[in-house]
Amino acid sequence: MSTTNITIRMDEELKKQAEELFADLGLTMTSAIIAFTKQAVREQRIPFVIARNIPNKETLEAFEEVEEMEKNPEKYKSYTNVDEMITELLQ
């Protein structure tokens, strides 16, 4: 089978990190990219999930709760030390 060259551009730090990872796995950058490409062709899809990093409902509610606590700290219990907090939590 004949081979061909491809050229890609990526952030220098990302390339360095990828090369270190692949080396730890016993791969070169080329062999890792070939493995990815073969897997994509075999599965007829990108072989991992590509998604936006959107917080789920529970996380959004937690963010809102923290904002509320910051705006109105007098409404919420606070502790001066961890032992006090643990003691109350275990009761």
C-alpha cells in the first residue's frame, strides 16, 4: 500500500503534550493519528464524543445556589472550623 503525507497545524504546547502521552503509550504522533483515522473509518464516526461543555441542570442549580449564598450570607449557616462542621453533620 502506498503512503501519502499530510500536514496539520496545532498549538505547540498541545503537540508537546500529545507526543509525551503517545510516547508513554509506545506510539508516535504518526501512529496515533493513523490509529485514530482507522478507528474512525471502521466505525464510520468520530470514535469519541465531541460535545459542548454545557453544565447539566443540577450543576446550574448549584451555581445559582452559590450565587445566592454569596449575595445573602446571613441566611446560611457558617462554621469557624472543620471539626465544628463535621460534628454538626454527623448529628
